[in-house]
Amino acid sequence: MHKLTTKQKKILEFIEKHGDEFSYPPTLKEIGEKFNVTIGTIQDHIKALQSKDYLERRKDIARGFKLIKSEEENNIDRLRSGLNIIPLYGNVAAGEPIFADDNVQGYVTMEKNGKGHKIHFALKVKGDSMIDSGIYDGDIVIVRKQDSAEDGDIVIALLEDEATVKTLRNRRIKAYLEASNSRYKSIINKPFKIIGKVIELRREYSVI
């Protein structure tokens, strides 16, 4: 493909973004309004994009634009279509809301589940209270957001607004949170709220 000018690149990006947001491309008028230029000027840019094989246009259709992508770009699009991008939250101190925007440290991907819409998030683990369950300090857990869980599920619970990863023990008399490390006692006499169930673990390996 031929090299684009700065203006041509911006117009192409706008057409792609508009298509992603509204599921259909913009009109010449909408493109002109976006860049504050005449329709004639936009037509010249569109013709240039067509001649450089970045864009196709179906005649007599107001929104008849179609981006021409390389095979590599098409493969990336197909891969992305099967993934969800979910927020990664950092360690949370007591009194601070876990889902605050300024607590987002990044994003991770996970495969979409065809069994229905579910809300997920990721959380960075702090401490070694779950090492016997294979969860270590610095690990990232993928969490399905829910307010209840079964006995034996590994959950994210709030204790006075502080997030913790523990195993839920749901007995007839009461429910409590159990650590997976003999150095830590179970949390029995403190009120807590379940905010999600751990469904996946991610770990980064450092190569020295």
C-alpha cells in the first residue's frame, strides 16, 4: 500500500472509528463537518484513499465506504472479536472504592463466553495468604462479578471496603473466609461482602 498524508490518515481513522461506534460509515457531509472542510475537498481525499487501495466506495450509496485491510489486520480483527477487554484493578486500601476509575492499572483480555453476558474484572493479588491454592503475591486473578458463591469457591470479598482473596466456607451456622496458608487464621467474626468469584489466574514470569 502507498504512504498516506497526515490528513488522509486522519480521515481513514475517522471512517474506521465511526464504523466501530455506529456500525456504519459516515457520509461525505459528516466527514466534511468533522474536519471543517468542503465536501469537494473530502471527495478529493476519498479518491486518493481509493487510488492507494485503502478504501472502497460503492457508487450512489451515501455511506458506501469500506476499508481495505491486509490479511494480517483481518486476522487481528477476527481475534479481537472473540475477546473481551476487562479492567485490571490494583491493590485497594481500606476506605477506598475498589472500582474507582483511578484504581484501574490497565486492561487484560479474556475469551468471550457464549453462555450469556457476564461482567468481569481483574484484580492484582497482594500478600501470600492463598499460596496453598497456588495464588501468589503479584498474581492477577480474573473475577466474575457476583454477590454470592458456593462453599469452597475462591472469592473476592470486601472487609470494611478492603478487597481480599479468600476461600468461602458457607456453613449452616455462618459463612466465613478461609486463607490457604497455615500462617493466617480464618476470618470468622468480621462482616464481609462477596463481590466476585475467581475463575482464572494470570501470572507473569520474570526472566533474569
